Amino acid sequence: MKIFNKRARFDYQILEKIEAGISLSGGEARATRTGHINLTNSFIKIINKEAYLVNANIPVPDKISYDSTASRKLLLHKSQILDLLTKSKQKKLTIVPIAVYTKGRLIKLEIALAKSKKVFEKKQVIKLKDIKRDIDREISS
């Protein structure tokens, strides 16, 4: 099972990918394994030399008073965190989650250093997709 963050690929130009573990409670892990996670508006923030997944929505149906968008700690080596921090500050990059997937019994998060796209770049991508769709439609008919 792999859940993608489609919005990240549209809004950002992906430069470098890293696999990270994620610290979840029991209910959150169950919800993630069944595909109930939304990474659309989430990002990675480094606080006190620790990486956190901020604003990811993991709804747990069992709990009534539960914050589904709470920050969750990422499991990375100190050298990886330092590398991400220095690259993001030097090159003015953003750290975004791209996908969540299971690897055996573990839940992994694929994160990336990304550069924000300009509005005209986003429009150009949409235009190229439309042209490709029209060409494919003409070829098939």
C-alpha cells in the first residue's frame, strides 16, 4: 500500500528524496495501514535537531477528543537531519512529504527536498498534459 501526495509533485520540483520512519500511536498506525491519511497540506519542520511531520491528517475513528493534524516525530539519523537542515537553509528549499507506504510491518514516509514552482511553470505542466492527452486521443481514434 502506497499513498502519494499528488499536490507536492504539482507545487514543487523534487530534487532529493529520503526515506524516514514515522512515530505513530496504535490507532494512527491502524488508520495509516488502511489508507486513511492525507498529506496534501503537510510539510516537514526541524525543531531542536528533530524532524516533525506537521499538518498531516490521520483521522482515528476510535477517539473522540483527538487532534488528527498533530505533529508527528520522524525517525532519522542526526546526520540526515543536519544534512536536510543545511541544504534547506542554503538553497532556500522546502522539505515535503511525498508518499507513505508500508515496508513489512513498518510504516515509512518518503520525504524530499523541493523547490517551489512558479505559477507559469504550473500552467506549462497543465498545458503539456492537455496536448499529450489530445495527441493520444487522435492516435487511438
